[in-house]
Amino acid sequence: MKAILTKGVRYWHTLRYLRSVQIVGRFQYFFRRPEIDYSPAGTLRVVSGNWVMPARRRQSMLAEKLFCFLNETHQIASSDDWNNKQWSKLWLYNLHYFDDLCALDADQRADWHRTLIDRWIDENPAGKGNGWEPYPSSLRIVNWIKWTLAGNLMEERWLQSLALQVRFLFQNLETHIMGNHLFANAKALLFAGSFFDGNEAKIWRATGCKLIEQELAEQLLADGGNFELSTMYHMIFLEDMLDLTNLHCAYGDSVPDEFEDSISSMYNWLAVMCHPDGEISFFNDAALGITPSVSEVREYGARLLGSDKPAFSNDEFGERCFVDLPVTGYSRVQMGAMVAIIDRAAIGPDYLPGHAHADTLSFELSLFGQRVVVNSGTSVYGSDANRQQERSTAAHSTVVIDGQDSSEVWSGFRVARRASVFDCSARQLEGVVQLSACHNGYKRLPGEPVHCREWLFEEGLLTMTDTITGTGVHQIESVLPLHPEVKVRVLEGNQATLEVGGNNIVVTVDGNGGLNDVKSSYHPEFGLSVESRRLVYYSSGGLPIEIITRFHW
């Protein structure tokens, strides 16, 4: 009975945030039966402007039937393999995206691509299988059109299949999910509505434009960040906006006024959230390799917008800076050899926390140009134990209380009770930056613990103070996941000497517990786990408890 009650409470705290349109959308999605419309495809619009080469992903098609996604390689030997139940859903989704049509050196694989398009049409009956689900359909529709705009000839039966896919998608929009899925649907409709001519295409285009206008206002926050608060999904969103601008220019259509300002603010946000190595930090679902690299996206913007902007690097910030992103809740502090990116953010939009991690009040730290303290990244989706571990508080550079997560992440993409951040403050004085915040994610536990953290940055020194208030006796863990390149050279008492790139960093912890060097893993890409270490300071006792961690370099 207790287990049933606990499960019921978890479902209540998960579902109560959903919007009515999502609830209605779920019923529609699972019960509607979209029609298969085989009517002839419309004629094509004339391309009257210039199509600029988009950002390119890694090559994923290794041979005519061999594909590598998520660091996992499989051969598509038969028609059944498009929906092979032995492979992950995400891998199969990637197979149906057709990203390789627009990848690095794609022109050298044009014959493979033409054969692949033929195979997909022949081996994926209309409306059946993973490839006809709305999200992979949306990405494939866009990729086929981008491939054509790059100068490849689209055969008549391919055009017929493309029109069929768009009609099916049009009846199957993901209003039950919303967020990046609905935006991808809208992008595909706008691409198809611009590519084809005629009344049907005008309806697709009008629907796509309306959804994009609506979702851009919803998903782009005032400081330039995407509302899902994931650096990876921000990159996807930015690439989408660049592609849409490119599309308007190619067909001689007027680019909406808000696009340029939106793109500029998104580039600014991205610059704040990147490490000195030039790539994204890992907050919420984030990994390298899913999107084009930051440099590819930056260069795409420069080609498309016709100038060196937006071209950014860490040098733009100078040796000393403090940049706050108050709406998304992230901050950047840079002092000489040190760059820190700090999370005082919500976990994401209340009605769409699927890509959230229990990472509240975490941070990432680079020293001497290399990552030192990290969040552990994302290597899997789905709902297995690995997914749960990677979303857990223990996989992030923050505080765990009583072995629980600060937000109740569960299943693959669900969150029940969530941490809320409060009492944020920031001060910048000469030579010093001080940031602080608290969250209430653990107040559901006996004694109602509250975690507050302060970061104090000075030249060559970071002092981090964690204060846990409330009542009762609790087990506290302050976790510092380390990048795999960081070596723990010495651990004596509550002091550790780290080495990265020939430079030493001394970490000292003051409190009533003990510092330990623990085996861990780092997940910089999907399908990739790298052995690493983490420092964990264990403490227990009656609240309040204070833990002071100092980094000297």
C-alpha cells in the first residue's frame, strides 16, 4: 500500500505541471489515425536567392549500409533493421534523421545518399515504424530539402514521398510534448511550405510560421537562452534559427525582424556558457557530437549574416569578467587562468522538464585552459539505471543530502518535486566576485533541509561555502566530479593535490567530515563513458552543517 501511495504522489507531482494543451494533445496523439494521402506532390518554388552552406555535423554514414550514431555502429542489412528492437530508440531515430546528407564531406557520399533515400522509401511503408514518428520525420524532411538546396537533384518519386511525409506530419504535430519537438515540427512545415508551391504548401507554410512565432516567443528567454536550460538544446535551437533565416533568404522571402536579434542574443548566451576549450558546458542534458561543433555553428552564422559576427572566443571576455544571465540563471566568472560557469537556474520550464538533471547549484571550473570540475554529462536516453544515475545529483558538482536527488528525476524524462532557487545575490568588488543562492529541493525530507552555496572568487583562489540548515541528523555529500584529464596526485586528510596539464591545484575542505577520492565516470558524448575520479566530502550530524571548500592554483 505504501508503494502505491508513493507512486501516486510521484505521478501527481509530475502531472500537475502539464498544460491543458499537452493533456488534450496526448489523447489526440494516441487515438488519432492520420490519413495516408497519396495525391500528387505540388510543383516546386523557384529558388531566387542564395542558399548558404549550413553547419555540418560529423560523418555518420561509414559505408553504403554502415552507420555510426552515439558512438555505436550497426549495419542496415535488411528492411527490418530500420526498426531493430535490439538497438536503442535514440539510435534508430538518428538513423531516420538523414543527418549525413548535410554532414562534413557529404558531397563525396552523394551516390550512397541517393541509394539510401531509395531504400528508405521502399523499406518504410507509409505511417509505420520509427521513421514516421513526428520528430524523426521533421528532421528528415528538413535534411532532404537542405540536401536539394545544396545542388542535389530530387527525383520525382522522392518528391512524392516527401509530400506524403509532410502531409502525415501535418496531422501529427507534437502538441503533447511541445518544446523542441513542436519547434522541429514547425520548422519542417515551413521548409516544406517554402520548397513546394500551391495551396497545400501555403497552408504548411502558414502553420509553420504561426507555430514558430509562438514558440520563439515562448522558448527564447530575455537573456538569450533556450527555456529548456540545456546548452545542447540551445545549440539545436540556434542552428534551427540559422536554417530558417537561410531558407527565407534562399527563396527571397522577407526575414522576420525578430530573427536577427534573436540569433544575436543566442550567440551571446552561448559564448558565456562555453569553456576555454571552445565547447559547451554540461548543464541538464548536454553532450558533444549531437550538434555541429560550436565553431561550425559560429562559422555558419558568419557566412549567413555576412560579417565576422557572431564570432566569439573567451578572449572577448578579457582576463577579468563577471557575466550574469539572470533569466536563465547561469553566470560566468573569469579571472586570469580560471573560468567558472555557475548554475543558479531552475531545472527548466515547469511543463517540460524532460531534459532536466538534478544539478541545482552545481558549477563547472576550467583552469589553465582545461576543464577541472565538471558535471558528468549525458550518454544515454531511455529509462534505465544509467539514465537515472546521469541525471542524479550525485553525478553533479553540488550537495547530496541523505542519498536523495535535489529534484525527483525519474523514468527517462520525468521530474516530480523540483528544487526552486531563491535568495540569489551577486557582488563584484575590486578583485573579488561573490555569488550565492539557496534551493529548497530537500525540504521534502525530514527536518526540511535547505542547501545554500556561496562562491567567492579571488585571484588564484575560489572559496565555496555550503550551508545546510534545518533540523535532525543527516548524511551530507559534497561532490566534485573531475574531468578525466585531472589526476589526484596526493590526498592527505582533507586536502587533495590535483594535476592537470602540468599545473597543480590544491583542494582543501573544512568541516566535520572526511574527503575521499572515488572512482567515477564522465560522459562527454552519447554512448561514451570515460573513467574518471571525483572528490566526495562526507559529513553527517545535526543541522546546521557548514562545509568550506577552497581551490588554490
